[in-house]
Amino acid sequence: MMFKLSLKAVGALSLLLSSGLAVASVQADSHPSAQTSSKTPLQATPKISAQADRVAQYALNTYGDETITALSTLIPYKTVDTEGMTPLNHPEFIGFKAQLKALSQRLGLDYSDQGYVVLIGLGEGERKLGVITHGDVQPADASFWQQDPFILDSQSQPGYLIGRGTEDDKGPIVTAMYAMKAIKDKGVALNRRIELLVYLAEESDWAPLKAFLKDFTPASLNITIDAEYPVVTAEKGWSEIRLTIPKMPKNGKESSGPSPSLDGFSGGAFASQVPQQAVAKISGLDKKMIVALKEKASAQRGMKYQFQLTSLEGQAREQLTIIAEGKSTHSSTPEAGVNAVTHLAELLRGIHFTRSEAALTAQFIQQMVGLGLYGEQFGAIAYEDDFMGPMTLAATLVKPNDQGTEIVLNLRRPVGKTPEQLDKETYEALESWQAQHTLSLGGVETYWGEPKLMDKAPHLQTLLSVFGHFTDTPSPKPVAIGGSTNSKLFPNALSFGPAMPGVEYTGHSEHEFITKAQFMLNLQMYTAAFVELAVSTDQLSEPAKQETKSGAQRASD
């Protein structure tokens, strides 16, 4: 009981840190919506059923340590999207699925390999409670980790479970499976089959999942465990702008003229991560300018810099390499990180470089992105919604290639503007910048993902009740996030954890972790939620009974 109370304290503290419901989590800041709340007023959180509480406590007491051991068997599989391979033939994915199958068999759960999708279930029947998650992860740069990111590290920081996938999303897979195991152990009678759906390309390609759902009947009631608490009812649309700064013709002056030359500018690892590192190569700077750069660098909060001077073969002047290190984070929460690309560009602002591909790249970042987070400098593109909050814009990749230097901007857009309007504003802003620099950008592409509001799902109040019970929160309210989870593809889908409001979400960062306390709290809340939503109605709490009765009608509406 004392452990359970300490977990409630963790939840309460997290909510205090969040300043109401403004959350720094898996996707972007959430903003409470007075409009949404007035349309669907939510009463003070009722208690959950005694049955749900008992089974959740049993899960914690019986399987707490075992869940960590199970997680340690999943983290080593590098289930990262690899060019030329798919989850169907990639050895790491094949091994990961074999491990999931072995764990399912040990826990007495049924297992079905559907290729890109793995189904793990408890119970039978057409009525189902769907639990949606994914088993693929983002790349990890081992140089930024204290230990191998693909080995579960519980030693570097006591109380932390560190490793790629601990929070996003192998940790939630484990807690969901042990929640089902606890329900099975207690012999709870189900009126819905509990079906965990593990998709294997969530981070890279949703097309196979869309194809799978054409012939597969999903549950009528779904929970996505790939976001945050209390309950997510709105997601921004994952969006992107790509463009290329073209290569410049060689004129012989770039390395020998009176002005310094920016010979290279690059940074970032993948499109949905705020970059941790960026690199600039400069020739022709005098010692006074280098000293000034170092002083300016020391004033940037959250940034670390290395300055390395080397001699250029056959040339009198030296080349300065500047390595910038910020703080990576999920690109939907740019405020939680320190963008190395934008800060390095800002560091170079004011230096008159010879016109070059790299110099124009830095200028584009300075002038069109800057250190802002919401597209304030990108023409008229910036806007916000009262509930979903502002659109975010992050420069996530700057990568030279055969055509020039590609720049990737990752955006998360709320409701309020159409793709047509955003396209118009994007191209107007780019045309203005091109005219200013007498330059034609190459490879311009845009993608505008659809934001989604999911506030009519019949199990909303039950999930809020579960969260409120285990965190001692009197009246939790639903939130919006900046990310884009698979819940958009499923009927009546709500995201429920694994991240607490007000606590930094570390998935996609180069220091991904979940605390042991949060891992145990998730085990309890998932167990209780499954009981409330999938057991026979005579064993439910009163809110869950009412939502079960009305669920079919509300779903059809």
C-alpha cells in the first residue's frame, strides 16, 4: 500500500509541475479547451471499481520486478527502419517477434503474427477492447549515451530504466501484456476480448497498417498507449516541408577571397527529432573573429561547442570546425529540447560569408526559422487553436547530398487552416526568400497531416477515472498533443499514457528513459483500465457500466 501511495504522489507532483494541463510530453504543449469542456462537461472523477483496484494492486505486487526483466529482453532488438529491408525480412524484427511470441506463451496469452502486425490477446469473441502500440523504434547515436542504447540500463541513474524503446514503445507493450496476465490469473470474466495490436512500422510507414485494416475488423473500443495522460482527445497533424539549397558553381574565390567561407553546414539525425548535433566548417576567419565566436557561443543557454582548427592542404589559411551540441527531443515538443541546428546558425549570424551552398543554408535557417518554435519567421504560416495549441515548426535535418543541401522542417498542425492555405503560405514565403537571394530552391515538397479530434469516444470518463484514482487527481481533463499516433486509424481510440503530464517525454531523444516508479504506475493503470472496460458489467464501477451500455449507440452515432 505504501508503494501505491508513493506512486500517487508521483502523479500529483507531475500535475503540479504541469501548471494545470499545459504538458511537455510525447507530442506538443497541450492547452485546455474551454469550448470543448463547455460542450461536454466532465464531472468530478468518480472512484473505480474495487475489482479494478484489487487486480491492479495484484499486478504490481506479483509482476512488478518481472516486467523489468521482460523489458530487458525486448530492448536489445534494433527494430529500426532500414533501407532495403522490411519487418518481414529484417533479422532484428524477426528476432523481436520471436521474443514477443515466447513472452506471450509464458504469460498464457494468444499470439498471432500477421506480418507487419502482431496480435496478442486474452479472451474470445467478436466484442473487443483494442490496445494499440508499436514495436519499431527510432535510431540511436551511441556516442550520446552513457551505455549501449540497445541494452536496458538500470544502473547509470538509480530509479531510471534507460534505453531506446523504454518509453516509446516497448515499455508499454510489456506493461500491457502483464496487465492481461494479472487479469487472467484472477479469473476475471471478460465481456470483451483484450487485443494488443503491435505495429512494426509506426515510426516510418503507415501504409502497411492501412492496408491491414482493410481486411481486419478492429475493436469498436480502443486505447493507444503511445502518448500521455490523463487522456488524449486531440492530435495535431504530422506535417513536413522539404527543400534543397542547390549546389553553387565553383568560381575559385570561395577559399581564397577576402571574406571568410562557410564550407559546410549540416545537422540532425532523423525528421522527427530536434537535432542534438550540428557542424559548421569555416575557412578564412581571423583570430579576433574566432575569439568573438567563442564568447558568443558561451552565452547560448543549453548549448555546448567544440572549436577545432586544422590546416587546409595547399592553402595558407586554416579551417575552423565548430561542433554544436544541444539537447534532442521529440520534434513535436521542440520547447523541451535545444536545437543544435538553429543555435549554430544563430551563432554564425552577422558574419559576411562568401556566397556558397553552406552560407545560403545557414541564412535560410536564420531568416526562415530562427530560434522560434512556432513558425513565426516563416511568412504567414503561424497560427494556433484554443485547445490544440499553436502549430510548431522545427528544423530537424540539414543534410548535404548530390543535388545540394536538403533541409527538412517538421511541423505539427492543429485545426484551423486547410492544407491548401498552408501550401499557399508556404510557397509565398519560399518565393519571397528566393527572390531576396536570387536563387531557385530545388526539391520543394510539402505534406500536411490531418489533425484529429476524438472527444466523443464512449470510454473517455472511465479512463479519466482510472487516472484520477491512481494519481489522486480530483477532476482530470483531456488534453491535446502535437504528435500523430496510430489512434487516428481506429474507431473510438483514445491515447492513455505512458507519459505523465508536465514530465518531459524522452522518446526520440538521445537519452530515452522511463522511471521505475512510472513504469509500475503504468502497470497499475493499464490493468485497472482493462478491467473497467473489458470485464462483465456486474463487476464494473458505475461510470464504466453506463459507458458500456451506451458505447454501442454512441459508436454508431
